[in-house]
Amino acid sequence: MQQVTGALGGRKAVITGAASGIGRGILEAFVREGATVLAVDLPSGQWETSNVVENGVARLAVDVTLADAPARVVEAARNMLGGIDILVNNAGISPAGDVETTSDEMWSRVMALNVDAVFRLTRAAVPFLKQSGSGRIINTGSIMSEIASPSIIAYVTSKHAVAGMTKAMAMDLGQYGICANFLQPGAIVTPLSEAHMADEQYVAHWKRKIPLGRLGEPDDIGPVAVFLASDAARYVSGEGLRIDGGAAFNA
Ligand SMILES: NC(=O)c1ccc[n+]([C@@H]2O[C@H](COP(=O)([O-])OP(=O)(O)OC[C@H]3O[C@@H](n4cnc5c(N)ncnc54)[C@H](O)[C@@H]3O)[C@@H](O)[C@H]2O)c1
């Protein structure tokens, strides 16, 4: 039975990269607020397609960079949820490489997931978002959507692209009442950032930079995504929201 109370009561959401880190934080926050969610992630021993909605969640195991992934995701959303009100394009990777060491293969892999898959899945979801009446697109950018950091050139480029793409989506889809915004997490402790977190200098650098004095957790992101998905943010579109403890303005 679908819950109709909560900030997202009765809403149908798709979240990519929902098995781990920030995506899982968003998934848990959405379910707490009454949304029914199609949670999408790579197939693995721990992540298989569920074919049922259980405790507000149906799982779909698919690589979102595959050519047929957008069609598979929207088809599953139609079958399992009955539509899409909220699309959260969150899956992303951040392999290390600077301008000299980044290979063509690494560059293409980052763009395929962090940029192309966001565009292609959104395009496939638009007919459903139009029908929603309160359609929301939430893309996971980064504070690297507006600043740079050493040795992640493909990632920084891709997250700047997410900012531009989200603003363009807001322009194109506003006429249908669809809001498009992007999250800008700072240094958040997740499996993606694990390698960096093992580097004491990296952690010390960020702690110095963050006025709030601590690294972020996925639980710091979920409620902000809930806000952007909710009626409270119905007049917010084309916006990037920093969730970084204040790091980005502290040059
Ligand atoms: N952790 C941070 O400090 C940080 C900061 C800013 C932005 N972000 C962004 O947040 C998002 C989530 O990152 P995270 O830190 O939670 O990472 P994470 O590695 O914990 O989670 C990413 C999830 O995406 C999934 N995924 C990867 N490739 C996929 C594919 N091809 N198809 C489907 N799913 C796929 C992974 O299996 C994983 O579950 C990313 O877009 C990342 O760039 C993270």
C-alpha cells in the first residue's frame, strides 16, 4: 500500500546509483518521506532486479550506460510504480587522472556515466515527468560543478557538464511544470571517496577548508534531495545546491 503522508507521499521516484553512498542516503530519505522508489544500480550479488515493491522500494539491476538502459528503466518504472514523478540521476564515478595521465578510455568511461547516461535517461523519462504535473529532475553534480581539484580532470569536466545540462533541462521543461536542479555535495564519506579518505593530507585539507569542520555523510544529502523533490521547492529550478559544509566558498 502506497503511503500518502510525508513530504513525498504518493510520489513515484527513480534513483540511479541507489545501492551505495549518496544514492542510498537519498533512497532512505525518500522512503521515509513516503515515496515509492525504483532503485537502480549495477547488477551484483547484492543487487538484483526485484520485480516487487517491498517497503516502498523496487530494485532494478542494470548498467545505466547501456544503449537500452533508459528504455529498461522507464519500462520498469511504468510496470512497478505506474509512472515517474521524480528522476534522480545520481550514479557517478571519479577515477583519478590528471591532464597528462587520463587515457581516452578513462575519459570516455567517465563521460558515458556522469554525462551521457544522465542525458539519455532524462530524455526517456520526460514523457512520464510531463504527465506527473509536479515533475522533478535532480542530478547529482558536485562542488566540482563550479570549482576544480587536482588529478580528477575527467570528473571535474563531467560535473561542470551536469551543471550546464541541468540548467538547459530547466529551460526546456519549465513549460511543463518540471523543475530540474542539481545537488552539489562536497567531500562526503562513501565508497567512491574511500581511496581519497585513506590519504591523511586529503582529509586534513578538506577539514581545514570546511567551516563546519567535518566531512559529510550520505545522511547530510538525502534530506536536501527530499526538499528539492517536494512541493516546498516548486519554484526552484535550474539551481545547484551546495551541500558541502561551506567548503566551496572558502578559497
Ligand atoms: N562522495 C563524494 O564525496 C561526492 C562528492 C560530490 C559528488 N558526488 C557524486 O555523488 C554521486 C554518488 O557518489 P557516491 O560517493 O555515493 O559513490 P558510490 O560509489 O558510493 O555510489 C555510486 C553508485 O553508483 C553505482 N554505479 C556506478 N556505475 C553505474 C552504472 N554504470 N550503472 C548503474 N549504477 C552505477 C555504483 O554501483 C554505486 O552503487 C556521484 O555522481 C558522485 O560523483 C560524490
